[in-house]
Amino acid sequence: MRSDIVTPSNERIDPSSVPGWGIDADPQNDPTYPYRIRDTDPGSRADWERPPLQSEGPEILQSIEHIRRPAVFGTANPPRGLSGMLRRAAFRWSESNWLHWLLLMGADRLNVVEGIAEDIGRGIVPNLPAEMGVRAEWRHNKKGFAIKAATAFAVAGGLVLLLRRKGSDTAARRGRGL
Amino acid sequence: MRAMDYRGPYRVRITEKPMPRIEHPRDAIVRVTRSCICGSDLHLYHGMVPDTRVGTTFGHEFCGVVEELGEEVSNLEVGDHVLVPFNIACGQCHFCQQGLFGNCHESNPQATAVGGIFGYSHTAGGYDGGQAEYVRVPYADVGPVVMPDWMDPDDAVLLTDVVPTGYQAAEMAGIQRGDTVLIFGAGPIGIMAARCAWLFGAGRVIVIDHLEYRLEFARSYGPAEVYSFKELNDVVTFMKKTTDGLGADVAIDAVGGDAKGNMLQTLFGTKLKLEAGNAIPLHWAINSVKKGGIVSVVGVYGPTGNIVPIGNVVNKGLTIRANQASVKRLLPRLIEHVRSGHIEPRKLITHRVALDDVADAYHLFAAKLDGCIKPVLVPSQA
Ligand SMILES: NC(=O)c1ccc[n+]([C@@H]2O[C@H](COP(=O)([O-])OP(=O)(O)OC[C@H]3O[C@@H](n4cnc5c(N)ncnc54)[C@H](O)[C@@H]3O)[C@@H](O)[C@H]2O)c1
Ligand SMILES: [Zn+2]
Ligand SMILES: [Zn+2]
């Protein structure tokens, strides 16, 4: 098993015990000036005075790189459904692991399908052209509109033909079976 | 209340959502009077940002009227008209203490590499954004600034992101008097960076894009020399030629991962998503800046990684500086610049769209139709 525990041989080194410590230190050599205020950098520590903690609400997924829950967080759209399971799984890996992001991207795509299913479940057929801003395309890009409309028409027409063919195929096969 | 509702890549609509409520003693509820769509929103809209959940409301550039205050917010009053920085920052943590309000450690559980941002996916904290009638504003005692009487709300809404980001892009470039500044991207951010480069003493400002109408805008607003990368055989070679063979002193990436202009990068970054967006602006910036030069990056890329010529960064001895803008840190100075007229933000606004027509506004801005530079959404009750 790997462990992050500091072993005795890895004890913190007292800088002043190192020969030559700081002899070339140059406070002017600060590439972060002016957007980082060095004077208020207390060195590596996490014990600032914390804001009051937001009370727990819906499920929050948390990066394993955090040592504790940040004081404030967003509560929009908690993880749900299959995409939610994928998202939970993703948070087993750190932000530096590709798998973490890959799973989240996968969950995002799945979530789109869930969104459409949910819409239909509530009796809403999502108006895809409107959601994609077709009115702006119509008003300001007639050529693009025509190409898109023609493509959509061709795809829809093709689908209908395909379905009909399949339908008559299976009907024919059934006919033979009978 | 009515709010923008993300349904999947290229699909948004307006939906009735529950009113936001105070969830923390330092929260405020703000009734939105203006909100903008940003180039950053396009990364979300195109499905490039991991953990962008269906049902989320985007919008990190907004101003509005304080409707309700948590018990610990004493510097604001109900009825104040405020502009709200896009960063959600506690003001106290290790990073906020150093002025790094774009890197707060107390506002985003889902990731450590980025602080909380309004309406910017769960990777940036899972907050609903301001493209809505109302919005929850956490740490309302830190971010929001009451708009002075003289300020136009159209200027105010651009002070929440565009102006500070353009300004910080120039600031991070470490521009010295007389420097040649090369800016990639003639969107609102690149245009503002061009304007601000002069304030830092630039000697030449050059802007690269491929949209003629935006280049024209940058040419007069910056002002700037402008070139279309479509008409240049090779951007880098051209830059060398126009700088006595040396390269620009500094280069600014104001494009980010939705860049165009290179087949391989488009394939890997945009289509296959094997890298976190198309990184060609970084290539061009790194390769056209002079040895020992500085590359300042405000263009947004995803969290996984990009193909960039890091070997050239080493061999040329470059300095790369990058960040999310620290809006609150810069506001006092920038409000002065707006008051004095050195920066005129609202000239960037080309389209004013009713919040209800949010889907059209997204498409218009994403497809760069009708000469769009910056669209602002206005809720009907605002
Ligand atoms: N760091 C921050 O705090 C911060 C804040 C706001 C925006 N941003 C980022 O800044 C970037 C620009 O934002 P915007 O609102 O101006 O977006 P925008 O989409 O309006 O503008 C981007 C411009 O870049 C141009 N472009 C595309 N490929 C190019 C290339 N290879 N070379 C040169 N130009 C190219 C496009 O034609 C477009 O005009 C985005 O990535 C956005 O996310 C960062
Ligand atoms: Zn923005
Ligand atoms: Zn903080």
C-alpha cells in the first residue's frame, strides 16, 4: 500500500541548519508582482480564520485534493441518475488524473440524454431548433439557415425511408414465417 | 423566476426555476438588471468544460439590485445597485489574503485548481449564475461594489470581468515603455487588452484574429495594428519580419481553447477532445515572442492538458504568466479609468437581448453573427 505518511527519515529540515541558506535571496526577484501580495503570504499553512461554514444540503462531490470542505459551495443540480453515479466514481481520482475528467465528460454526455428523457417524461418535447437559437440564424445568416434546414430535412427524410424499409422488411419476413 | 437553462452542447432555453435563497450568513440575493454572455460561456456552451450539468444556469458577468442580505453582511443595504465580480472569494483564505481573489480556497469543493465562479459548471463550484432574474451571491461582503451615481450600468456590467481581465492580461505581460505587444483574439477580452496595453506604455500593439469585423473594431478602439491570420501565410514568420527578426516583446493569449486555425489542434482539441481545447494561440504566442520575452495567458483551457511547445519556452527563456482575473483587486483603479474616460467599456456592447431570447443570443454570439462583439441580456422586470 502506498502511503502519504511522513516517515522519520523525511522530517522537516530546519532551513537555518543548511549551510549558505538564503545568501542569494532577492525579494526583488518576484515574477508575481503586482498581482500577488507577498507581504501577506504567511508561508505554507491552512489555519487562516475561516468563514462560517455553510450547512450541509444536497450532495456535494469533493476533490480528494482538498483536506477539508471549503466553507461555501454551490448547491445547484446535485448528481442524479446514471450520470450522477459516473460523477461520483470520477471523484475517486484526483484532479491530476485524466480518468477523473474523462468520467466527468462521459457523465456530461449521458446527462444530455437523461435531460431529454426527463423532458419527455414530463410531457415536453424539447424544441431543439429554438434551443439552438434558430431565430438568430434565420435573421442573420440565411445561407447557414438554408444549409442546416436542408440537412435536417435530408436526415429526417432518410430516417423515415429507413424505418419504412425496415418495417416492410420485417413485415415481409413475418409474412414468410406465417 | 426565469433563468437560462443549459440542456446540452449548443442547447439552452429559458425555464421557470425556484427563487434562490440565502444559504450562508454572508450571502446576498441580487435581482439582476444586466448580464452578459462571455467567451468563457462558449466553452460551456460547446460542452468543453467537464462537469457541466444539464439544468445549470450560466452567467458570471452581471450587476443588479440587492434584494436580501445574510445576517453577516453589513457593508451593503437592500436596494443597493451593485456590480458583482465573477470570482467568488472569501477574502480571508491563504490566497485571498494575497490579493488572489480568482484563486479562493474556500469557495469550490469540486476542484482545487480553480476558485468558485458564478454559473461556471460544477468544476468551478456548482453555483447557478446571473443569466436569470435573481441570483445567490456568496461572500457578498467581499465581492460586490455599489455602483457610483455617475456610472452607467452598461459600464458596470463590463467591470465584472471584461475590463479587469483585459487589464490583467496587459499587467501580467509586464509591458515596459516602448514594448511591442502582440495580442491573439479580437473578442472583448483581446480588444480590452489592446486598450490597456497602451496604459502600460506599449510602443506598438498588434491584434490577430480572423474575423474582419472584429479586427476593424480593434483597429479603432484599441487602437491597434490588426492582421487576419487567414491572410498571413505563417503568423510566426510574419511577426518576426515585422519586428526586425526578433519577435514581439510580449504576447497575450486572449483566445483560449475554442480557437480556430490549425487542423491538427482542431482535430485533437476540439473534435476528439484528447487535449483541453485547441492550443494554437499558445503555440503562436510562444513562437512569436522574442527570447527572454513574456507570454501572458488569460484564454481559458480545460483542466486536462494541451499540446504546447514547452521545449521552446525553455530554449527561449520565456516567462509565462497566467490567471483568472482578480477582479476585486483591480476595481478601484479601473473604476477611476472609467470615470476619467481612459477606458470606455460600454462601446463594446453591440447587442441588447431580452433574457427570454437567451438561446438566440447564445447562437448569435457563438456563431459571431450580425457583427456581434458583446451581447447583454436584460430581464424583462429589470
Ligand atoms: N482569465 C480570465 O479571467 C478570463 C475572463 C474572461 C474571459 N476569459 C477568456 O478569454 C478568452 C476570450 O474571451 P472573449 O469573451 O473575448 O471571447 P470571444 O469568443 O468573443 O473572442 C475570441 C476571439 O478569438 C478569435 N480567435 C479564434 N482563434 C484564434 C486564433 N487562433 N488566433 C487569434 N484569434 C483567434 C475568435 O475569432 C474571436 O474573435 C476566452 O477563452 C475566455 O474564456 C478569461
Ligand atoms: Zn466572462
Ligand atoms: Zn478565499
